[in-house]
Amino acid sequence: MANIKSQIKRNKQNIVDRDRNKAVKSELRTRTKTAITSVGTENEETALRAAVKRIDMAASKGVIHKNQAANKKSGLMKRIASLRNNA
């Protein structure tokens, strides 16, 4: 445990930030799975839009890097396109 007051505060902030980032990343995975499973249904467009929106928001908040966000969106679009072609 740190003895310096500023480092004690920083450790507390790190815990809060880690929990917030964990929740955001978990929601990203959930929204992505929802978008993939809703291919071919009537709420396909809204699920895809929500997933892309959450990815963009995570990148803008600094939870994930902007290049990782671009890669996630690209992979999601490829996956959905392949599911549409197979269905």
C-alpha cells in the first residue's frame, strides 16, 4: 500500500475507472452478440445501430482505442453481411 497521499487517491480512482471500463466492454460484447443474433428479424437494424453507437461511444470516452473501434465495427459488418448472404 502506498504512503503518498496522491498515490492513495490515484489507486482509488484506478479502481473506479477499471470497474467503469469493465462495464462498458461488457456492454459492447452484449450489444455485438445481440446484433448478430437479430440478423433476419424485424429489429435487426436497431440492434446493429445500437452496437455501432456503443462502440463509437467507448472509443470517444477512451475505453478502447479508435483503431480498435474501427476494427470491431468492420468485423461486425463483415459477420452480419456473411450471415445475411447465408440466410
